[in-house]
Amino acid sequence: MFANAHDAKDFTWYANGRNCDGMLHHPADSSQWKKINHLYLDFKKEARNLRLALATNEMNPFGSLSNQNSSCPALLVIYNLPPWLCMKRKYIMLSMMITGPRQPRNHIDVYFSPLIEDLTNL
């Protein structure tokens, strides 16, 4: 991701080019972002460390409510980018697709365990 100089500049935008006026314009302005910076000082020091959000949404791929099959995409969104790029398709990664005869519901953490382990190792 940092091989392209233009993209590399965008990935460090939150640390170098953001307007800090006290208003909430980006997740970097949030109290949670500041809390993570406070807890993990080594992570905060390097602006190239990726900040990711995990998003899911269950859906019925066949459009029939009587059908029990479901699909649940798990997307990783890169929050290092400026607001106008965060949600562009180019920067959203499909990390897994949970499919099956039933929705995972409260047991979705079982599916996310390998992903969290991989991200921790990364």
C-alpha cells in the first residue's frame, strides 16, 4: 500500500494533514482513537500503522425471506485515509464471507477468531 507515493501520503493523512479544530470530522478526532493512542504509545509513534474497522451485515442472497440461507460479508475499512477516501471501494477489503443455512447471530465471534489472530500477527 505504501509503494505508491501518492497513496502513502494519503495513508498518513490523519497524522500529517488533518485539521485539528476540536470538531469530529474523522475517527481520528474521536475519544476512542485518543484512548488507543494513550494505551499503545509504540503504535501511535508510527503514522504508517494501519487503523482498521471491521464491518459486517447479514443478508439473504436470494431475496426471499422464507429462505433460511444467509451471507455475511466481513469488511475491513482503512481509517488512516481522509474522509473522502475511507469508503471508496478501492480501500475496502473483503476479509471473509460467512455463508450457511442459518445466520451466525450471537456466535459470529467464532468466525472472527482466525481473522483477529491474523491481524494480531500482522
